[in-house]
Amino acid sequence: MKKWTPWLIATLILAVLMHFVALQRLPAIVTERMLANIFNYAEDWEKNKVNQLFHGKLRVAGRDKVPMDNPDTITSFGFFDVSEHPLRIHCVVPRLDSYWSLTLFSWNTDNFFVINDLQTASDTVEVVLKNAESSYVGQEGERVVVAPDEKGVILVRMI
């Protein structure tokens, strides 16, 4: 038994270290891989396609990458970078017995902000997304949101 004890301890220590490295790094890898599948990530980033929304099409069963997605859902998607300045997101909220939502994700896939059509009385939503160091002070009618990371993902869904 004494012969196996150092190996067992070393294996447990290595397993714990690998577990924490995976927890720390895996979400960012997932985001980068998702972006690589949707866009040519490096090329789009260099072309300054950040802070823009790309509008999806209606889903077609058997052809699209997202299986089992609701074909009635229209999705707009983009990635943001608020390292230099805040980002203003202006959305028109449909009021015809439909669903609408704006969701913001940090680079590690954590959801840090969501608003839907039931949470707003107005027909428009103004969200200003900023980093923690920004001195931007919101104006009347704006929702100022502090992003936990300078980069992340914007997702707008409408049914």
C-alpha cells in the first residue's frame, strides 16, 4: 500500500488541478468555437464586425446547424467589445402577441443581462453597455449595464 500512496496523491492533485483549469478555460473555448462556426472569427474581428448584429433567417429542418430549434424564432446575434467605449443597443419591441428578448453573455458564456417584452412598457428599449472602468452616466430612459468582461455576445430573439 505504501508503494501506491505517492502515486495516488499525485494523481488526485493532478486531477484537481486539471479540473480547475478546465473550469476556468473551457467556457472561453466554447465561445471561440461557436464564433468560429458562425463567422470567420479572426477575419471578422479584424474587419471590425464587432458591435454589430447579424440577422438570422428562419430555420429549415435538416439543413441548419441548430437542431430542434423552433422554426418560428428569428435570432439576431453579434459580439461586442466595450474596451474603448460604451455600446448603445436600441431595440424596437414588437407588441403583437409575440415574444422578444435581449440577452447579453460575457465571454465565458455567463448570462449577465436579459430583458424581454413583458419587462418593458415602452415600444423601444435603450441599453448602454459599458465596462467597469467607464465613467459613462446614463440618461433618462436608458438602462446602463456593466459588462463583466470587455468582450461578449449579444443575442436578440423574436417569435
